[in-house]
Amino acid sequence: MPAQTPNPPYYALNFTTIVSPGTNEIFTKLIDFVKETAPKAEGFLGIEEAKGEKEWITVTYWTSREAIDSWAKGVKMFAAKHPTVMMAAVSAKARIAKVEKALP
């Protein structure tokens, strides 16, 4: 279900992960951490997730770049404490985009 976001501008943080045999559990830990902590963070607006057989995409929406940067510090600390999650985080792609217009 699409996240309910306000009128732009706002920011999107996109996580794309390629899941290979044996990494499903590791990526699940990382994404569960995202889904648990992001909604509690200041500036969080919403989350969307799509899972295919080999590719997972999670998008979080934020009020500002500063909100993303502040929350991301916790992700880095979590990954540092969990070496297998750190490997997953390194192989994932994270991108920040500014949403300037929402189409109907």
C-alpha cells in the first residue's frame, strides 16, 4: 500500500537489496530494524516495501535530509554491532531523492 505522504517537497530514502541464497535472514534483520526504528524517528513520514524473489526495495519518506542523516546514524550503529548485517548493508544500495512533485 502506498505511504500517505504530505504535499511535496519531502525526501525519499530508497534501499535496494539483491537477495542471494543464504542472505534472506540477514536482509530480513536489516529491513526489520528499518521498519521498527524509522517510524519512531523525528521527521519520518511513511514507508513502502516491495519484495521480489531476488530483489527487495524499501522506501522511507522524510521531512528533510537532516532527519534522514540523524536516523541513519542508528542504522550504522546497528550494522556495526551485527557483522552479518554490516555485510548486507554494504551490498545494499541506498539512495536519497527529493520529491518535488507527486503525480495523481
